Amino acid sequence: MKLNVFGKEVEVIRNNNSWVVYYCGNEGKKRIAHDIKLPANLPESDVVTYIDDLCHEWATPNNSEVKVLKSTVYETDSR
């Protein structure tokens, strides 16, 4: 799932029954968002609301909400 979180683009992936959040760069590169931790048992339907609550301090008049850019959640298994 790709989100615009108050102006910052992130990607949320399900990995080994845990959520991993990445910051997305302009060249297609991404890095782990260590400051955005999601509970492993958080349902997919609550991800956007949880991130909104967690990161609401980032809001500005021009970027005042979390927007879903791509709703598909990718699952990986790094075993």
C-alpha cells in the first residue's frame, strides 16, 4: 500500500506477519521508516487511521491528511 502521509510518500508492506513501512524516494529507492512502527496484529483496514494518529504532527495547511495512493498491500516472506 502506498500512502501520502502529510506530504511524505511511504509504502506499507506485510512481511512475515509484521508490518514494515518504507519512505519512498524520487528515484524509486526506499528506506525503512524506523519512526513508523505498526503493531503486527493491526488489521489492514486500520493501517491508514493508525498512521494518521501516529504522524499527525507532520500535518501542515497544504498537507493536512493521509491519502491512499495505491491500496494493494504486498506481502513478502524473507525466510
